[in-house]
Amino acid sequence: AQSVAQPEDQVNVAEGNPLTVKCTYSVSGNPYLFWYVQYPNRGLQFLLKYITGDNLVKGSYGFEAEFNKSQTSFHLKKPSALVSDSALYFCAVRDYYNTDKLIFGTGTRLQVFP
Amino acid sequence: ETGVTQTPRHLVMGMTNKKSLKCEQHLGHNAMYWYKQSAKKPLELMFVYSLEERVENNSVPSRFSPECPNSSHLFLHLHTLQPEDSALYLCASSRGVSSYNEQFFGPGTRLTVL
């Protein structure tokens, strides 16, 4: 079965430190991968996507993600965290058999402390 | 702001009530989506519309009835809901249903069924 796993319910990091939010996937065919962020009382906002090409994808707000085919991972990273990055982060992958559908993970809450 | 608006933002209804959720996108997109977001669970895709035609219905109970009168507006009609239907209902839009296209989400309607 196709799936997305976000193994950490919550990630805590101090402001100014690098952050990583983990995502692994299981999907048929070549994966299309996405990261979205949800701030309190808001809908999801698109951060970045990997379709093909360079394994390192740069996105909004200084975030980037690295596609690793051998490890079936697509971890979200940022070199220096900000308190304002505190939010809920969702990884998603295209459903190979139903290409208009995204399969979302359960989300990881990022808490950045001053 | 993402250009996708939803009304109302909060709704409390009894199990015998009939209500409707409204979504409007100002982005010129051709595809619109309804999702259900429950705590600790992945986003659940409910309905997908492309150019006002329904293209996806993920086995959603008939007490949820979508309507897409044009490419800018999407409704979710609710009747005889159950308490377990309490959740955040998110609307999204994209340029097309292809998963190349990132989705833009509204802020959601927080629904409580008593």
C-alpha cells in the first residue's frame, strides 16, 4: 500500500539551530513529493515539491528538502530556525494509481524556542 | 493570503440540522477539493472537481453532498451528521487536477456536531 510516514509527532529546536523534519514514503513508480505547512487557524500552505531533477529542492521561507531514492526519504530542512517557523508540517506524495490525489502524512509539529 | 476563502469559519450544528459550507477561489484555478482534517490523522480527500465536473469521490457518506456551480465556487451540503464528523473541513484549489500542481488551501471551517 502507498503511504507517507512522518515518524515524529513533534520536533523541538532552539532558534538559530538547524532543523530537520523527517518524511519517508512508500509509493509505486517515481514519487512526486510535497511539503506543506499549516499555521494556527490557517489552511495548509505549499512549501516545495520534488517532481524530477536535482535531489535538493529549495522552497519558500528558506526551507529545502532532499530527495533520497535509496532511503525513500524526503526530509525537510532549514539551516537556521526561527520562532515564526513553529507550525504543523505535512509531507505528501502523489497517489500513483489515482494521480489527482495526494497521500498526506499525519503531520509533525515543529516548536522553535527562543 | 492564499486566495481561497471559506465560510463560515466555525459551525456548530445538531445531528438533525442541514447546513452548507462555502468555498471560493480567486486564483483562476480549474480544480477544487474538499478535505477533512481530524487530529492525529492524515488529511482525508473527500471530493475533487475539475472544470465543475466531479472526478473523485472517496467513498464519502451520502450525508455529505458537494456542489460546484462554477470553477470559482464549491459547496459542501451537510445533513444528518454524526458527532464523529466533527473536524476541520478544508477547501483547496489548483490549476488542474494533475499532481504536478500544488494545491492552495483555504483557512477551513471548524465543524462541531452535537
